[in-house]
Amino acid sequence: MDKNLKLAIADDNLLHLKVIELMARKSGLFELIFVCHDGKELVQLLDSSTRLPDVCILDLHMPQMDGIKTANLLRQKYPHIKLFGHSASESVEEKKRFLDSGVNYIFSKHAPMKMLKCIYHYTK
């Protein structure tokens, strides 16, 4: 297996997306496969690609296809991809639904580097 995890990110917040992208690149732990603005875009890219990520980070709240719908679909179509959520939401009910959809863990949006390190060590 490669040293670097192949990573896809879906987040509609451009600032969060760019921060995670930059930190993932600088960490040397990840190879970015896809950087998407919502779940629908991610699913379309996965469906048309021969190269799939090891891990997807999904934002909970996104337009067109939110993290819960995306995770449910990815669990069915790509069960080998490990899914992680991230959100600024404090809602226990939303987080429970997100976990029930198939994400392994939900990280706070306030600590992206910690999230990336945890995902790397959890997955390796």
C-alpha cells in the first residue's frame, strides 16, 4: 500500500475546503484525488473515475446532496471507501443521523490538522 492515503473532500464552504486541501498537501500524508463543493459533485466524479480514494471527508451541510445522503449512497456504491464527517453543527440528533449514515467519526471544523492526523492514523 502507498504511504499516502488517497483523499477526496466534499465541502461547500470554500474557506474550509481550501484549508483542508492546503493542510492535506502540506502534511505529506495524503494524495488529493478530488476536491468537491458538494456530495453530488463527489458522487459524479467517483462514478466516472477509475481511480478511487481510500478516504472521503464529507461536510454535513451541503447544497444538492448533504453529507448524510452522500454517505448513505457511498456506503452502497463504494463500501471500501472509509468515510469521515466534519461539521460545525452541535446538534446531537444531526450527528447521530450522520453516524448512522455510515461515517466512521465526525470531526469539528475547528481543528482540520488534528482531523487529518487522526484520519491518517485511524486508517493506516
